[in-house]
Amino acid sequence: MTRSVDGTFAMYTLKDPAFTTRQSWLARLLLPAGVHASALPLLIGRALRAFCDGFIAVLLPAYLLALGFGQLAVGFISSATLTGSALATILVGVLGNRFPQRRLLVLAAALMAATGIGFAGLSSLWPLLLVAFVGTLNPSSGDVSVFLPLEQARLADSSTSDARTALFARYSLTGAFSAAIGALAAALPDWLTTHLGISFLSAMRAMFSFYALTGVALWFIYARLPELHPETVSATVPLGPSRRIVTRLALLFSVDAFAGGLVVNSLLALWLMQRFGLSPGIAGQFFFWAGLLTAGSQLVAVPLARKFGLLNTMVFTHIPSSLCLIGAAFSTSLMATLALLLVRSALSQMDVPTRTAYVMAVVTPPERPAAASLTAVPRSLASALSPTLAGALLAMGWVGAPLVACGLLKITYDLALLRAFRHIKPAD
């Protein structure tokens, strides 16, 4: 496959000529028109990772509490995972153009397997903090791992400009739907304890072992990705003419990420468990329905972006979701709280595919890997700080403060983004 004049397709060398042929029917089913079949393994990998993220985000606080740790430890572990992901993403942005992307994805899959093994076998706080820092664990509702910039860059190069938003919507939809199914799997430890008689802690360790096996599966999937043509790899350069716009976007995205870190799924699950007495299984059911709404919103974002533009879709779906989060903080009824959080889930992630498509559209094709990494890094760093703060606020009894702060900061971000970029139009 050769790169077109406007750089919309990467140049691939398919070492296995049957790679595209064997998967063409599935590619036609899952991929929008104008997208190369080599994007399909990335969607499959995203689904597997998101399924694990779905149950990990719900079970992580319960697992840490079962090990004898408190709310602050949950915040520390969450911050360590996000900080480590940020530093790994920095390395991808700075050094990633020197290595084949397939090799980096394979290494990330191996790291995921090691992370699951570490959490399944360790019980002390400091070793767990170390594994969380260097590993791939994701306590949030979105993808913050080192996989993200690598996959985004390959996806952008595998589609035409017209299909790019739809492709990123499928990518986000795949992640959100799989995370919703994964959230339901958070009830498995209770089921295993009740029906098989094993201890709750052993059942939780089994879930982390499954996480490790998923990393092994991803290793095999990514190892079969087609190699980028050497000319494409050498053309991948750090930021050049788009440096200023990417820097401004990265700074604004960091505000949004810091706010989101205050209510990562692990901490939101902890908040629901402590305020309303929800069990991990019931909390998992809530996150399942929330995930389904999030998944559906990814598809709705595509026609909205076509009609109103990428930036307007990002901003004017985000603000109402933040108001719902603030309302949930002050609600005293469980049903009303869950309803507000579900409405928030239906709106809050519409900016994910549109934001990614916007970044990929306002930079030149050779800058896309660096742009993906350098807009993700501040997000990861900023979001790494806030879970510890949120955990401290919960431990102090200020149960609604993280939700209110998150909502207000996100509204501020949306208004600032609209003001700064309303005159900048993405390329066709």
C-alpha cells in the first residue's frame, strides 16, 4: 500500500501477503470505507485492553482494601500508574521515531503481561507502587497507556482524511463497549467466592492473572502487524511547523486530564461504595450501563462533528456532562445520583474521537506520532497528580469535593479551548 499525495495512507510492506485477504470480510464489517485493513488488529487490541481496564478500574479499590490498605493508598496507586504512563509516553514521543512502531507495541504488550503478574503476586504497598509506575494498569475510564499514541499514529496513517473521524469513533466505541462488558466482569470474584468456595482475595488475584494472559494475547496480535515501509519510518519526525498549535492543545488538554483524574473510575467506584454502600458487583453493573452509553455516544459524535464541526462537538457536549457531575455530588438519592452519572456518561466522551481527529488534522502527516505522544503526555502527567488529591479528600470526609472540582475545571477547559481554537480549521 503506498502513501497518497496528501499523506493519508502509510506505506506498508505486508510480509504475510494473506494478511489482508484473510481478514478482508471482517475489515469490511468493522472498518469504515477509506480505511486500510491493517487497522483491524488495532481495534481488536483496543477491545481486549479495554475489557481488562473495565474490571480493573472497579476491582482495584476493592482489591487494595482487601489487602489492608486505605483510601489514600488507592489514590497513590492510581497516581503511580498515570505517572508511569506519562513518562513512557514521553519516551515514545521523543524516541519512538527511531524504532518500528510494531516493535514498541509488542514491548508494551509484554509489559502488560508483567503488570498483571506483579499485581497478582504482590501484597506490599511499595512493590505494588513500583509495578503500577512501570506497568500498564489503567484506573480511569479512558485510555492513558503507552499503547495510545502508537495506535493513534498508525490509525491516522491508515485512513483517508474523510474517514479519519469515523475510524477514531470506531476505535473509541470499541474501547467503551469492551470496557462496559469488562465492568460486568467485576462481579466474577463474588461469584467465584460463593460458588467455588475460594477466598475473595484469591478470586481477585485470578482477575489480575487474566489481565496478564491478555497481555500475552496482545503480544501475538501486534507481532503480526504489517511493518511500515522504511521510507515512512524515516519520514517520521518530531514536531516542526505544528509545534505551536500542539503545545497549546497539550496545555489545555492537561487541564481536562487533571480534572478527569479526580474522578477516575477506581475512585468513582470507591465513592459509590462508601457513600451508598454499593458492592463491587453492583458498581460493576453501573459501569456496564455507563460504558454502553459512552460507547453509543462515540457513533453519535461522527454526524455531530460533520454538522457542527470537531471543536463545537468537543465543547458543547462536554459542558452539560460536567454540570451533571456537579449535580451528582450534591444528590442524596442513589437513583438520582446514578441517573446524573449515566447522563454524564452519555455526553462526556463524545470529545474523544473528535479530539483525536482534530489533533491529527491540524498537523502534517509526518508529525502525527509526535503530536499524538506530546498531546497525551501532559494529559497523563496532569491526571497522575489528581487521584492522590481525590483520595485524600475522600479520606478527610469531603466526599463531594472531587466531583465538584472536576466539573468546574472541565467547564473552564471547554470555554478556554473554544476561545483559543475557534478560528483554527482542521485540514480536509
